[in-house]
Amino acid sequence: MDKGQSPENSEDRRFVARLAAETQSWEKEGLVTSDQARAIMASYGPAGTIAATQGAQSRLISILAIFGAVLVGVGVLLFFAANWGEIPRALRLAMIMVGIPSTYALAYWLRYIKQYERVGTAVVLLGAINYGAGIHLVAQVYNFPVNDPTLFTYFFLGVIPLAYLTRSQSVMALALGIFLAMVGFWVHDHVRDASNGESQAIFSFALYAMLGLGLYGLGRVHGAFNSTRPFSKAFEVIGVITLLASIYLLGFRYLYEPFSNGQFSSAEKIDPDAPVGLWIAFYLSAAVGILALAATAVRFRLRSWVWTTLAYEIAAGALAVAAVVPVVLVTHNSDLTFPIVFNALLFLGIIGLVFAGYVRGQQALINVALGFFALDAVSRYFELSWDLLDRSLVFIVAGAILLAGGYLLERGRRKVFDRMMAQVQAQGKGGLGHEP
């Protein structure tokens, strides 16, 4: 059947149905984006367009089901919080011990017996949320501190295997979010230096920058294997957001002012008084990120017909490590050096992320880059102009800049996506051979 023509017989209709299933599989594995999948199907006439529309409806079902699961989970938690004191201890434990397995049983029935995969996955997500809530509620029953980082550690260890078992990106995203929150609780609980809050903040941001690099590297490793490729997007997007957000925060000048103006007479170097375990996590995350990217590059190198951006990604990761490690080791004698370094690094990261997103056909990476560009532009504008200009003028100029910037970003975004669509259509003629 020629592309662009309507299927006229049952064989053609079966072909379109198989192609629709294949494109959904490619999208789930990260080989194509949702826009590219729709473009492929739309090129096969009205039947292809209908199949693409059904795929979009399936994604809408997933979104609605996930939102529903989250709302139910929050509602259950609020119900327990409001009535906790009135419920006998034995009944509390019974409700928790029965409620969590019942939720997972319902998820199994929906997902694997009734074959309602998307709704079943959302109920799995609800079960994971209830599991975390149950851990904290049981801790409260026995007067254990609910803000203890150990509880989040148990939460993470209970959800991460579930993500791999169910092969669900949403559950994996929840697990990675729990992991980052777990580290945050460990930092809050063990990094103590009341006289120097800036040291705590700088160490925390530096640690999260390396964690983000590690997660991104693990995402690229996941993408190199068919069995784990569905999880690569969650690792990559969460990792790159964590990395860029940390670099963005490290670019604020006020963090370094106390070190350069002599406010801290004892030392001008970051001294967060962090335990050995967090320093190990800091360096280990950096090493995992670089080594994972290198291992993925070696694997793709063995597949000589696939061109990748991994060489540039390794260089960018090494540059991030070279900028972040000194901020917690080098004596600070200026409040401008590190802000300039990290703002320049953020700008280079945004440019590189747009390039990687375009080459790899990953719309999510481009959206993240554009979001951070807008955030950084607005933040630096207010940081530099707040004390120099009249307040009303600051807001007027900022509003004008935002409107103009939004217009330019949208126009650039459309051009990039148009090129991506042209690329995938050209690949549709010669076969899909781009990097996963």
C-alpha cells in the first residue's frame, strides 16, 4: 500500500493496525516521540489518522487515570490525617495492612486479567503511594519520627522493584522522585552548620547536580538495551532537570557573598560538616554519570551504523563535574567567580540539550531546555536590575521581555519540530535508523 492512500481491503487495514501497534511500541521504547508516531500514522491516509487518534486517546486515558490515582491517594492520606486520633491502634494497623495488598490486587486484576493496562498501571501507582503513606502512618503509631530519612529509604526500596516489574514509566518516575526526596531528608538530617547556612545550601546543590548527572547517565544506559529502554526517558528527563536546576541555583551570587566579604572569619571554604556517606554519594554519582555515558558510547560504537551525541554528552558531563567539584573544595575569595562559571555552564547546557533533543528526536529534552532558558533569563534580570532601576520599570520591562521571549521561543520551537517531522518522514521512506 502506498503512503497517503486509504486502505481499500482487509489486508491493508490489517497492515495499518499492525503499524499502529508498532508505532505505539516504538514510542513506549523511546525510538520515536508521540508527535513522530502520529506523523507516521497520518501518512497512511484516513485509517492511519484514526489509528493515531486512538493512540492519542490512549495517552489521555493514562493521564486521567494517573491524576485520578494521585487524587485518591492524597484523599486517603488526608482522611487518615484528619481522623487518626479517633481510630484505635489495632484498627489503624489493620486498615494499612489490608488496604495496601488490596490495592495491588485490584491493580493486578485490572492490568493483567482484564487487560486494562493503563488504568491498571494507575492503580499500581496508587498502591505505591499508599505503601509510602502506610510506612509513615505505622511509624506514627509507634511514635517514630515521621521525618526520619530512613522511612523514605524504605519507601524507595519498596517502589523501585515495582517499577521494573510493571515496566511502568510513571511508577519509575515516582521511584526516582522518592530517591531524590530521600537524599534531601538525609542532607537535612545530617548536614548541620547553624552558623553557615550558605555552606549547607552550596553543598546540597552540588550534591544534587552530581545526582542528576548520575541519573542521566543511568538513563542512557537503560536506553542502550531493549529490555530497559522504556525506563530511559524517566531517568534522562528527571536527571537532566535535577542537574540543570542545581546549576541554576549555584549561579546565584548571594550564596558566595559571605565568603568574600569576610563574614566567616574561620574559613573561606565550604564546610557543611557533612557525613562521609554523603561525600561518597557526591563522588560516586559523578563517577557513575561519566562511566555510564562512556559505557553507552562503547555499546553504540559497536553498532557502527548508529551515530550518537554521546561523545558530546561525556564532554558536557566532565565539564559539569569540573565546575561543581571545586565549589565545595576551593577557597572562596570572590563572589563573582562561581556565579559566572555556573551561569555560563547553564547556558552551554541549554544549547547542548536543544541540540541533543533535535538529533535524538526527543521533544521532552527540548522543552526542558527552553523552560530553563526562560527561567534563567527572568531570574538574572531581576537579580541584576532590582537594586538599580525603579520597581515599576523593572516589572514593565520584564513583562515586555517575557512576551517577546515567548514569541521567539514558540517560533523557534515550531521550526525545530517541523524539521523533526521532516526528518521522521524521510526516515519512514528509508527505515527507522536514528539513535534510540
